[in-house]
Amino acid sequence: MKSLKKEIIYPIIFLLLSILFFYSNLTFSYLQMGDVILWDIKNIKDAILSGNLYFWNNAYFTIASSYTVPIHPKSLLMALLPMEIYPQVTIIFHITIMGYGLFLFLREKKLSIKAAIFGAVALMFSNAIITLILPGHLGKFETYCYFPFVLYFLSKAMNTEKWIHFFFTGAFLGIAFLGGALDVAMYLALFLSCYFLYLLYNKKNDKKLIVFLKEDLKKIILLCIKFALVAVFSFLMSIQIIMITRNTQDMGAAGVTDKKQLWEWATRWSYPPEEVLGFFMPGFFGYYSGSETHPYWGRIANMEGEPKTSNFSLTAANIGYITFLFIIFAVFISKKKYKEKYFWIAAALFFLIASFGRYFPIIYGALFQIPIFQDARNPNKFIEIIPIPFAIIASFAADYIFKAIEAKKEDKLIKYLEDDYKYINIAQKIMYIIAILSIVLALITILTNGLIYNSFVADWKEANAALISKNIFMSFIRLALISTTALLLVNTSISLKEITIKDKFAVIVPLICFILFSVYDLGHIGFLIIGSIIVFLYVIIANKEDLFYKYLPYMFIAVLFLDLTQSGNMFIVKSNYNQMYKSTPIVDHILREGGNKTTMPILIPYLYRYTTHTMPYYNIPLTEPPAASRLSKDITDTFASFRINDYVGYQPRLMDLLGVRYILSPTYLDQSVLSNDLTKITEYQDQFSAAVLYELKGYRNKYEFVNNAYNAKDFNDGLGRLTMPNFNLANEVILLNNSNNNITLNNPNSIHSVEMLEETDNKIVFNVKTPDAGVLVSKERYNNDWSVTVNGEKKELLNANLLFRGVYVEAGDNNIVFEFTPSMKYAYSTIICWIIFIVISIISTVLYIKRYNNQE
């Protein structure tokens, strides 16, 4: 039981490190995460508290869709925590899960405890993982974090060949899918298949492949069946998310059909090969676009013919210099027990080359030929997967070097190194070259700072050019300090000469310089406190011979942690929560006029403050111009057909179609083609955005009752009719995919009354009094998860005017209810799988403890 109790300490260590990593944000002030992530969290939280597993997200007309409350650990956190601190807590929780999962995986590979901790830290705080926070990719982050557990159980399953471990592999893969980032989970699932084949191949041991296939065919087939269980169970467990995503994200490339344009759309966010330097030189290309201190100037998102300032990045890929160094060492070590390193090296190279996208299309170009991958844009997302193989490769080298430290303590280092020494010597020389080059280049870039500034000023203006030139030489100074620290640590560990007390303390000089440099660069005093504690603890162990070699491996881990913390905290951006969601005169006017009840504003174009924070917070529905990859093709094509140009935006007829009452513009529209149709209401400017509110003259209502119907043959036929100059919204509706093609109405002069009695996100109730039959059009997004009843009788939900919901109404006094009615069968599948997973986990744990006690 003592060893079982000892195991509990490891997840606690990773939890404490996760909390420590976010030292600059421990006040739990709002952590900026981009897009509408807090709005999404609020919606899910409200759904949980009201007992709904599904809800209709109506914040934006253009992306209104069915949403589900994922049956996932994060949903429990949402239910229990205040919305303002949920992002920080879920990040800390999931980083801990990720680290502990990789720790178990590396232990399964028979690596030492210290090497497994090293690998866990290298993965947990890799900036490629941390920087998913800033753009708001929380779902991706929560998807990645469970993958180490998937690897652990698959590795264990292939070692033991037990059904139970294959079951747990499928369960954790299902939990990863439930994180919500299906494209990421798809890549990982395909990679898992490759890893399974690799582990299966290793089963042959020293047998020839043909002999293995003949003699062990039954075992091979059985293992394949067991792996199929992984796929089936993970699908059944995550089907709740898979189906809702499939049904609501019919994404298109903004109407692009030409293959060349599709390629440019898909590969815009390709990872430039030169930015591999960022793996160990964070800050050289800046940190992220819009940073006040480290603006990004690399090539991500930059297309030919566009200004360099169109480059855009909110991520970084610092893996830590010691991780990078250990990857080099891993290439050279030849111990048989590390033969799996070749698989992970191949995996890392595959993901890296795939991430280059349009810059080196050999892999991504091949993937692009597969239809399912053509919608999975942005090759640079492969960079977010790389930390897993990188951490594993580095852990093999860490295990080798940490064991060399033990051998040195026992005066057996020469015997331990044996045939590897000449290769290790090569790796050491590479270390020296990097350290010397970084010092030389730091001096050169400092002396030529003016020239560097002049090369950037034309494109980036004076302020940014000054920051860029400063950050370039600062990145070399940083590299010189961290590489010197690592060099001294490695030499202390595997040098054949006797280590003096002077050698032990030499590492403190560049380390203290790195800590002071980081405090200067970041402006965070907390880093100084953490660094001082590490230096103090090192001084203690360096003075005690019996402790030094025992705890030296933890110094590698500590320096790695400092390295990643220094760069990772650049991306932890705080926003003033109260200010961001504070009402404005624009919001006050719309609320006072009942704008959130009867009409929806359209924003031309994107306005950060209003689209991502204020409007959603006050439940004011929005429409914004289509954005590539975010919208379904019907939205994109319909909006495009009414578009005038980038400045003016859309024709007034589109406003009529949507029932728009307000236009919120970042510029004055007094001289635009829309000027005669607008009345200026108010304007407002603050630190977040500037906007002018206009009201459309003669705006139409959010619903229409018409007595003239046209049954379109297909979408293009309907769009052609809709865009005809004589199409009149007041008395005609276009019906698409109408199963009852006998609806023929032609009563343009009919007199009727329509009253909206109730409106919530999930339900809208109307009363219609009419002497003649007609179609009621509710200007809400058409979706199959909605149903409609007339006087309590279920009717067909019509696709009206290509985008909206409609229903055929007979003459008379009619009560009409549109209601969100998603199928629950997928949620039930997920719930049943969770019950099975929990029950089997409890039984397995009880049996394991019982068996362990009997063995003792």
C-alpha cells in the first residue's frame, strides 16, 4: 500500500506545477481567450443548470446552430465554477491530466521516474499547447490533453493483450473526441492507427515477418479485433459530439470551387520552415500579432501580393531548449531499449513537414488530395500535435543522461557510455556550436541594430520596427544564456573529468542572468521568486556530495520549466472582464427600443468589442459578414449574391430579407450607397473599438406572413428567384426542398394579423389570424432540429427563402409553435458508454488493490 500511496504524489506534483505555471494569473481575473468563448461557456452552463443536454445557440444568425452540453469532465467544471474562473481552472486541470497521462506512458516504456517527469513537464508546458488559449481554442486544448492516456492504455494493451486495456484506450479516445475539436481528434485517431501497426509489428520480435504472419495469424487477427473495439467504443462514446458537429458544421471554403483557390484557402495558415527556430528561440519572430512588446513578423497567413502586416499568428512553438537538446542526443544514443525512438522521430518529422503546407507541400499536398482533408484547413495545426512525439523522444535521452549521472556517482560512467561515447561527443559538440553561435550572433545583432531597424521600418512603421529589431537580438541573448546553462548541466552530468565545486556552481551564473533577463523582458516579479527558489535549492544540493548526483536530474527539469514558463506566460493575457462586458450607448439604445426582441442588427464589418463580448452578453442576436470556414455554403452563397463591395458591404435588399433594423459600422456611412436608407442613431468609442449605429428606414419585421409561394427546383433556382429585382418579400416566399410541392398560393391582397407571443432560444410562439391560407416565415436559421406545430398538430418545417423557417398555415385563427427538438439518441449512447466506463473503472481499481494486497 505504501507504493500505491506514493503514486498519488505524482498527479499532485503535476497539479502544483500547473498552478505555478500560471503564477501571473493566480488572482483569477479574466483570462482572455478570444472569440466568444465565455459566451459559449455561459450558454453551456445555463443549459446544464436548466437540465437541457442540447440548446440552440442563437448569438449569431450566420452561425446559429444546434449545440450540445458535452458529457465530459469540463461540463462538470462549468456547472460547479463561476464562469469568470472556469477557463483558468479547466486549463490547469487538463494540463495536469496531460502530464500525468504521459508520465504513465513513459513509465510503461520502462523509463525512470525522473525521465518520465521530465517528459511530462516538456509536454505540459510546451508553448504549442499553452498558446491554444489565446485564440480561444479551448476545445482543441481539451482534446489534446487526453491523448497521452490513449497512448498509455494502447501501449499497455499491446503488452498485456488484455481486453480491458483496449477498452480503456477506446474510452479515453472517446473522451478526447468529446473535447469538441473533431479535426484534431481525427488526426490523432489516424496517428493512433499507425502506432497500433507499429506495436503490432514489434510483436514479431526476432522472427521474420512472413514467419510471424504464418505462426501468429490468430493472435494478429484477435489484436486487430480488439483494436476495432477501440474505434467502436470511442465512436459510441463521442457520437453525441460527432453527430451534432456533422449536422451543424457543413463548412465550405467561402464558396470557393476552383482547386487552386481552395488550396490557397486551405493553406493560408501554413507553418514557415524557418520558424522551426522558434522551437528553442522563442521571441525571434515575435510572440503574437498585436502584442504590445513582441509583435509577430513571420510569414504565417501572409499571401503573395499582400502587405507583410497581414501576417497573423497567435501561437508559438517553444518546446524548451533542453527538450531540443535531448532530441539531438536521442538521435545519437543507440541503447536497444530506446529503439521505439525511431517511430517517434518519424512521427515528429511527418507532422513537422505536414505543417509546412504550401511552403513544402510534399505531405500536406498529398493529404489535400483526399476529400475529407480538403475542409480541414490550416496545416500549422500539425505543430500543435508535435509536442507529444518531441516530449517522448526527449524523454528517451533524459533517461539515458539521468542514468549516466547515476553511473558517474558510482564511478562507472566510462563503462556506461561504452560505444555511445563518440556519438555523445558529437551531440556535445553541437551544443558548443549552438552556445558559441548564439553569443556571436547576439553581439552582431546588437551592433547592427540600426540596420535591422531600417530593414523593417518601411513595412512595420517606427514603433513596431524598433520592437522587432530589439526582440531579435534579445532572442539571441536569451538563447546564449539558456544554452550555456544547459551546456554546463550536461557537461557536469556526462563529463569524464572529475567535477569540482567550481564546476557545480558555474551553472548558477548564466541561470541567474536568464532569470534577471526574463524578469526584465516580462516585467513579472513572480518569475524572479520562482527562479530564486530554484537557485537556492540548487546551492543546497551542490554543497552536499551525497545529494548532488541524486537531485541533479531535477535541475534539468527545473531549467526546462523556467524556459517554458518564461515564454508561455507571454501568452497569458488578462482582460478587464467588467469593462469588456460593460454596456455602451449603442447597446442601451437597442435594448431600450426592444431590438433584441423584434429585429437583429448586422455588423459591417467585424467589430471585436460588439461581436465577441457586449452583444452576446446582452442577448442581442447578431449577423456578421460570412467568414471562410465558419459558415455553411447556403449562407455564403446567399450573402455573396447581395454583396456590393468590401467598403459598402451589402445591398439594402439583404437587410430586408434578414429583417435587419440596425447597422453597426466601424466607419461613417454618410457617403455610401446606403446613405439614403439610413438614419444615424449614435456613436461610441473606447479602448476596444469605435462604432456608429444606424437604423434602416422602413425596416421589415423579424417575421412575415405571405400568401404567394414559389417552389424552387434547387438552391440555385431559389437564389436566382430571390435576387430578381421584382421579388417582393411582403407577398412571396421561396420554398426549398418542400416535400409537399402542391403548396400553390396566390392571394397577394389578403388581410391578416400576426403576433409573436413568446420568444426564447429554444421556442417561438405566434398567433396568426388570416382569411386565406399562407406561409408564416420566421427569420431564424432553418435547421432540421426544429419542429413546428399548428394548433397542436405537427406540421412540416419548411425551408423558406433559402435560410429561414416556415410553416404552411390554413385560413382561420392559428396558434403556431416553433420548437427546438433535437434527437436524444446520441446523448443516450454517450451516457451509456460513460456508465460502462465508470463501472468498469471502479471494478478494475478494486480488483487491482485486492490483488496488490494479496501479493504483499
